[in-house]
Amino acid sequence: MYRTHTCGELNISKLNETVSLAGWVQRVRNLGGMTFIDLRDRYGITQLAFNEEWDHALIEDARKLGREFVISITGKVIERSSKNANMSTGEIEIQVEKLEVLNVAKTPPFTIEDETDGGEELRMKYRYLDLRRNPVRENLLLRNRVNLEVRNYLSKLGFVDVETPFLIKSTPEGARDFVVPSRMNEGQFYALPQSPQTFKQLLMVGGIDKYFQIVKCFRDEDLRADRQPEFTQIDCEMSFVEREDILSTFEGLTKHLIKEITGNEVGEIPRMSYDEAMKKYGSDKPDIRFAMEFVELNETVKGQDFKVFDDAELVVGINGEGLAKYSRKQIDALINYVKRPQVGATGLVYCKYNEDGTLKSSVDKFYGPEQLEKWATAFGAKPGDLMLILAGPADKTRKALNDLRLHIAEEEGLRDPKVFAPLWVLDFPLLEWDEDTQRWYAMHHPFTAPYPKDLPLLETDPAAVRANAYDLVLNGNEIGGGSIRIHNKELQNKMFKFLGFSDEEAKAQFGFLMDAFEYGAPPHGGIAFGFDRLTAILGGKETIRDFIAFPKNNAGRDLMIDAPAALDQSQLAELSLDIRIAEKN
Amino acid sequence: MYRTHTCGELNISKLNETVSLAGWVQRVRNLGGMTFIDLRDRYGITQLAFNEEWDHALIEDARKLGREFVISITGKVIERSSKNANMSTGEIEIQVEKLEVLNVAKTPPFTIEDETDGGEELRMKYRYLDLRRNPVRENLLLRNRVNLEVRNYLSKLGFVDVETPFLIKSTPEGARDFVVPSRMNEGQFYALPQSPQTFKQLLMVGGIDKYFQIVKCFRDEDLRADRQPEFTQIDCEMSFVEREDILSTFEGLTKHLIKEITGNEVGEIPRMSYDEAMKKYGSDKPDIRFAMEFVELNETVKGQDFKVFDDAELVVGINGEGLAKYSRKQIDALINYVKRPQVGATGLVYCKYNEDGTLKSSVDKFYGPEQLEKWATAFGAKPGDLMLILAGPADKTRKALNDLRLHIAEEEGLRDPKVFAPLWVLDFPLLEWDEDTQRWYAMHHPFTAPYPKDLPLLETDPAAVRANAYDLVLNGNEIGGGSIRIHNKELQNKMFKFLGFSDEEAKAQFGFLMDAFEYGAPPHGGIAFGFDRLTAILGGKETIRDFIAFPKNNAGRDLMIDAPAALDQSQLAELSLDIRIAEKN
């Protein structure tokens, strides 16, 4: 037996007990005739004490230990002379009687401390060392807790975890699939699922009623920052439900998780239509931890010969509470920020509501005090506030103002990771027009049910058809989304046609689902949560990579195992495959 | 709202309440002026009653409903005139007041009943209909319960669920990998994991200490009956443990699962060495629900001029208790059984211990009563028993006798699926010699630790080196297996060399693991359970396919979605791939 206790559990109540511990050497300190070692495992750190007078040979051995050596010791729990109140084990130390080196260690390429000197690449290559650091380990433990909470919560409600297959069929719709050549079925391929969407719908047709799964999904996309080719989804589906049933079920789950994991109580989750979200925040995933709602100013500002405003489709602004104190330099920085190509505004108009009640704008030439008073009224601004205004084409301007709003909130510390503000966004458009391919695409996916009463608009005004869909937004991130599904074969056929599928294509790709709909499909709907993102946000972070044990880099590579890699020619031959890079380049 | 209750929960306590139910029409019966419908959902069946006198239009609608139509009804809970004690809802029925057809259904291609008329292929193609049948649904619900029990049990012990990656690197060792071409890394491939073996070991190096995961694994093997290309494993690993720690931890889990899922209490799980298992049962996964242990007879039977026995390396038999009653025909059937090519014996000698105390063998020419008495003593046979004896090369004969033992047990009903007899098999050989490739292979995998004291034998007698490995056998099926791992770089290197890896190959394939071993790897070991098989056995069955929601057939095809399938040429081009079936054929 290597240990009787972990390095996190001993305290003054165990005084004089003989114990064994095992772990990694965090630090060796020699102080006069004594040596102290911090021994670390997953559960904590315990101080080991060696004294020349107790055992000379033993302290010699202890002094030879290097960082990250793996040792097992036996000794007596004694009271520390200088206690450390910051550690649960800080009142005791172990008077070591026996020391065994279980493994030696080279000096690690970066320090195994909460703050490390290792860069991202190095930490990824030696991820197994990075995992020893408290913050990384804590992230994985948090993920584990969220996982278990989700399971137990949903299980109590009667949801059944059903595993859906990973080797499925490629569908050209949507993002690119990862594919898997089949050796037994020459020249044919499986695809890895982008989500278990069709399978969970088939489970509903199969009467499973309430399904969930925490499951890996795969998308072969060009990776943006903080996207992973494999990611995890909490996937759920219910039968005999309307939208309200789904919203209330998963509102319960969301509140439960926030409570259990972070200790925060959130009240009823507010709801907002997609149109309202775009109008008020310029985003379908607004961060509502803070206000700064958009104020539309067309009525207020036009007709004063200021061409920028007069010519603009939309003049819209936000009121920065208490920001009138911003210096010229700070305001210039905001102007530069909005002019960045990623943000895309041409300029920024501002108006300070000074503490003395006077108003001072960057367009005083065009707007006198009386006009500016009207602005202040429109914004609901008070002395000390700073009004910030953009103008231009509506969509683009809203997007830029959303960026500015989030930027200011970030700078002002309003995006507090310890505050949790979930929001339902509802009534998304069913369809999106794509200029490149000159066709309509499903905004969510082709199985999303339209609002029944919007259905006639499909012929006349497709853009106006709303989907019976919903997103759950948490702190400005979409953490979940779903919809009531089409469960009627005629409507599903109609939708495929509208999306440009020929009968043949629809049959080849989704024939099994349309067949299934002929045998008594119940009304159903569901939702899927991005588990990586949800966990990161509950952990007070926004980078999912830190919450994944073995993540890939932005080129889709695993730097630790050096994958992907070339295959043996014999493996390719077995799969009836040739590589032809030369021809492609 | 489609329903206020499910079809499984209403009973006499709800009398006179107005309720809504939704589900599938199982059956429509017209009896005089009444119509009765069995309405089915996942939770049960509730009888709906319609009466011409209550509502004429409504009963007309009800009579038009076909099997598997999806309906929602509202009505009053009333007492049944003829009660059905076999159903929880058998005392009541619903006096229907409102009926809505939610979806129509074509006549299903097979009956949705416990016993169906649908063949395997048809049921796979319409799996979503098969899932509506009670036995199939019950299997999935059982699987879900086992999953949750495992998680909660291990979580309470401090095991952490960590997700390991699916897109990893191909290793030529062992079974064939499924591979995934990378578009972003041209000409390179990921592989799908056959198990998270190396990753869980890296988690131990990373200090995670106690890991588990219920995870899909993939093997591109030619499929034998009841193998699946994708299967699920309960994968576990622990640090700072010796074999005993692992055995006791997972003995606890096994007993807990058998108790919770089947209600059976099993005592301490017996242990047996591999050598003993082979000697006593001719199998490394003996079914110990019944005795019929092998009795070796070389000493007893040789030297009586019966050439078959005299020339044989091994003469070995089993005693069939109470089987002396077997007729000549039954015994001939056993003789034919052992002569089948799959069993491979050349003949079967038997000896009846008649109820009157006389002994009658098939080789009376060679063995007189006194000799046969010796046989009976060796077997511990009693009047009424039947001794069955095979002779030939040791390994082959043991294998054949194992087949015979299981065959007789099957016929005699000794393999009771409601009885659970787990067994640890220990001390496996570390290595297996392969005649074809003229090299040694790791019997488990190259990371398995040898018994330290057997290590010197690696040079002199590799076949005698025992592995620190263990299998958990349940009712004659290997349901789990694992080992203490090598955690020392030198030993791991030595093992790779012994297995014929060049330094380069070892580095290319497992360099990251050997690197990791240089930075302080703790002693560790683990186990993995076949989740599909475990669930099937706990469910009293041996066919894993019935416990998988969407299984593949023996050609690795999903008959429902018709996968795998050909890819578009454009998809292949993006992946820099060509198919060349012609050249291969």
C-alpha cells in the first residue's frame, strides 16, 4: 500500500497518528539542520519534515529529491511550529520515518505552479504536466461536477441517456463532416456526427419520450480561436411537448447548475425575441449582466444638417453611465476601436453630460444645447454620463455598437465572471438568404418547425417566417439552442424542397427520417447545450480550451501526441485509398 | 399541453379526475356500442373507452384510428367493469371526451408487440419501430440505469470523469484502427481510439489519480457474430495502487451493480489463476455457475493398451451429475457435437455410473470394472452420473472439453441468466508467441507490467513471465480486464524492444508516453469493462445488439440510415483522396 491518506486530508485531529502519503515533490527547503518538503497530490499539499537529529541518512536522501519526483513516505503527524492558515493541512506536518522514491523526474519544461512560465504551445505539448497545475485540474474537476449534476437532474425528471452511433452517414448540409473510410465496404465512408440530431428525433419516433446524452460531436471547420474540431454537447429531446415545456424544463436545469456549481441564485430567466435582441443589443446573444441598451435616435437627431446622421439608415447609441470622466485620450481610444476593420464603423459621435449639468458633444457645430438636451432625454442620461453614437446602415451599425458596448463593459469591469445572467432568445427567423449561392438556408437546421401561423409566408415573404426555436444565452454566450421539430412528413418535404433539395437528394440523405415520419411521429422538440462553453462560463472563464483535458490547437493538431499523422501505405491500400496532394496543389 | 399524465400512472386513486394522455394506438376493439383503445407510451398502456351513447361523432372518429396513430385525448378516469390485474392501470379506463389525432401512421412492417413477427433485418431497418416494443425499450432503460449506477458509485469514491479525445493517432499494434482523413493537415489522418489507454495513463502522470469514463471505442475488425465496430467501455485508472486496490475497488462496483440492477447478492468474488482456469475449465473465462470441473486422468487410464488414451498428451474428462439417464441417442448427439470441426475432438469416451452401482463404459474392451471404479473415484462420481472423457493434445483437448462442458450446461439449463457468478482470473502470461510473424506479442497490451520477480525470465523463458493483469469474468463472459501498468521508462523501452519495435517506431508511436514517464509517473493501474456486454448479462441476455439503440450489422452497416455510403467527388478532393478499388481487386 502506497498511502493511507491523501495530501489534502490530514489536520490536527490526526496528531500522533502514523500515516503514509504518496505524491509529487513540489518544493524542497533546507533550513539549518532541517529539510522541509511540500508533497503534492490531487487533493492538496502536506509538509514533510526531516531533521538531522532524527535520522541523518534519511535527511540526506530527502535532500537529493528533485522537483516532481514521485515519493511515498511513512511518518507521524506532528504539530507545525509555524502554522499556515491558508492550507487545510497548514497546522500539521509529517515527521518522516521512511522514504521511498517511486519515480525520478527530469526538470519539467515549465514550473508546475498556479502561475506558470510555460507558453501555450509548451503547455499543450506537455499537457500531462500542465494538468498537475491547480487551475487546470480544478477546471477538469468542475467539468466533472457539471456533468454529474446534469445527469442526476435530468435522470430524476425521467430523461434516459441513450447512446447514438458515431459512425453515421455524411450529409452535405451545414458544416463539413469528418469522414471515416470503411474497409469492409470498399470506397464507402462513414461520417462522424456533427450532432445526434436525426437520431434523437428517431428516438422520439421510437417512443423514448425524454432523451439526453452528453456526447462528443465533430465539425471539420476552419478553426476560429477557441473552436475545437471535437466538442461536447448536452443533447436533449422530448416528445409531446410545446415550446413552453422545453423552456421550463431547461430553465430549471440552468438555474440548478448555476446554483450548485457557483452558489448563485438566479430568478426567472428573462425572454426576448430575436428582433428585440437585435434592436436593443445588436446581437442575438446579448450580455445582460449590465444595461447600456441601444437607443435609436433617428427621430431625435435628423434634420440638423449633420450629413452623417441625416444620410444614415440608422443612428443609434448607448449611454455610458458615469463615463463622462473619460479623458480625451480614452475617448480617442474608443474612436479608434470602432474604426477597426473588425468593428467597421466610420466614426463615433459622443456627448458628455458633465457633472455641472452642461452638455458637450463632438458635433456642437450642428447641435446646440437644446438639441443635446433632447439626446439626453432619449438616452435617459444623468450628469456624469457619456453618450456614444454610431450611424450608418442598420445591420452593420448595430453590430459595431454591440462590439463597442461589450468593449466598454469589458474595460469597466461590468462583465463580472461571478455574475450569471441567463436569457432566452426566441422567435428566430426560420431562414437565411445566402447571396453567394443564391438560396435560402435553414438558420438552425432543416428540421426546425416554423410558427404554424407564419407558414403561409413561406411562399410570399420567407424572411418573415419565424422558427419555433430558442437559444439560451449566458453572459453574452450562446450556451444552448433548440427548437420544436417538424414531425409531419408533408411539411418536412416542403421544407427540403424550399431549401433546394431535389426529391432524390432529400431521400438519399434523410429518407430514413421521412420514412420514420410515416409511422406515427409524435410532436417533439429539444435543445442542445455546448458543454465545453457552459462549463467554462460556470467556471468563470471564457476559454473552452482550459476546460478540455487534451485540446487541439487552431490547426486541429494535438501537439502532445503529434496527430494527425501520415499512414502506412499498407493501411491506405487496405482502405482502397490514394493520396493525391500534388494534383491538388 | 398534450398530456397531464403518462399512460403508466393512472389508477383507482385518480377516479373521476379529468386527465389528458398522449401516445400511440396499440389496439382498437369494437364491442357492441362501445370502442376500446389501448393507448401506449413509454410508461405503460391505458384503456380508452368510447360509447355510442356518450358521443356518437367521437366514437366514429375513434373507430377510424389505425395501429400506431399518435393521438392526444382528454377524458375522465372511471372504474373498469372488467379489471385487468396484470397492468398497473388495469382497474381504470378513460371515458374520452376529446380526441385529437397528432399524426397518422402507415401499417408498421412488423407487429409492435413483445413477440414480433419481424425478422432481424427488418427490425434493424425500422429500428425506430423496434424501439417501441417493450423488451427493446426495457433493454435501453436498463442500460441507462447501469450507466447512472456506475457513475454515482465511482463518483462517490472520488473518480473523475475526464473526456479523452476521439481524434487521435493511429498505432499499428493490435487491431485495425478506423482512420479519419484531415483536411487541414493534407495527406494526414487521425485515428479513432480503440481505447483511451494511453490517455488515461497520461492522466495518471498528470496527477488525476482516479479516472473513469464511459466512452465509445472503435475497432475495424472483421466482425464476428455479436461484435460491433463501435462499442462502449467503462474505462478506469488509479494511481498509487497495487493490484489488490484495484481488485477490491471494482469488486465493490461489480457487487453493487449486480445487487442494484438484478437484486442478487453475490459474496466475495472468487479468484483463480489463468493456469488453474485453463486446467480446470479449459478456458480463461470459465462459467462457474455450475461445477463439472475438469478431471485429469493420465495417471488413472494409461497402460491398459487403449491406444487412444496411451498415445494422448492429455486424457481429461467431466462428470455429468445425474446424466446416466442419457439415452444412446443423446450420447450419440454429444459424440457428434465434439466431432464438429469447431470443437475438434476425434471422439468421446463415456462411462455410465448406473443407479444400481454398475459401471458401463464405451471402452469396456480395455477397461474392466475395477479400472472403471478407479475412474469413478477420480471423478468423484456417484450412481446416476455420466463421465465424459476426451483425449489428445493438451491445449486442443481442453478447448474441446470446455465446449462440451458449456454445451451440456446449456442443454441442462445450468446457465441460468438469473444467477450471477463473477470470477477474477489472475496471473495471465505476459506474452504470446505468434507462429505466423515469428514474434512475441503482448497478451493484453504493451503497457502491462510484468510480475517484478518474473522479470529475469524475459531473457530465458518469456512464456513463463506472468503479467500483473486480471480479468473479471461473469457467467462465462469476460466483462472486464486490466493490469498494473509499467510506469518506468527503462522497463517500457525494454518491453517495446522485446515486442520488436525499433527505437524509431517506439518513439514515433509512443514517444509522448515515454517522454511522460520521464517527468514523474506514479505507479498506476486500471481496468476497462465492456459496457455493452456487462449490460446484456445484467439484463439476463447475451446478445449485445439488443442493448444498443442503433446497432450495425455483421458487415458493419447501419441498415436504417444506409451507412457507410459513397462520398461526393468534391468531398474527396477536399480531403486530397482518391479511391482505387479497381487496382486493388
